[in-house]
Amino acid sequence: MISNYEAAGPSRAEVSEKLRKRVISLFLDTWDEACVEGLPSDLLSEVCLYLALTDMIEDHGEDDVADIMETLPHRIRRGEFTLALEQH
């Protein structure tokens, strides 16, 4: 049974997208702070990928994560990870 809150509130997809944007914002703020402190962005990238992969493997297992990683070339070429630049 759907509660009144669920019927009137935002969809799960909307909540998920809102949370995703918030997390990205927090990470970008922290990233910028690390760069200001002199940490090289390529090292930050490598560490973030390492941490993401170790966490995903812990949650989903090596085989599932390997399957996900096999989809990356297509997704990268499709522009899924390219941040849109704001036009002024």
C-alpha cells in the first residue's frame, strides 16, 4: 500500500537524482580544496577510482564489478562522464 507521503512526494528517481547531484557537489568541493592544497588531480583521480572499486567489490563482488568495468569504454565514448561546461 502506498502511503500519502509516497503518493504526493517526489519519485525515487527524483530523490536519487537529487542525492546524486548533492554527492557530486560535495566531492567537487573537496576535490577543489585538495587541489588548492597542492595535491595533483591525477593522483586524486587514481585514489578515487581505487576507493570506488574497492568499495564496489566489497558490496558486489569481483565478477560483478569486472562486468560493470567492461561497459566503461562504451559509456565513456558516449559522453556519460563528460561534465557539461556552462556557457556564459
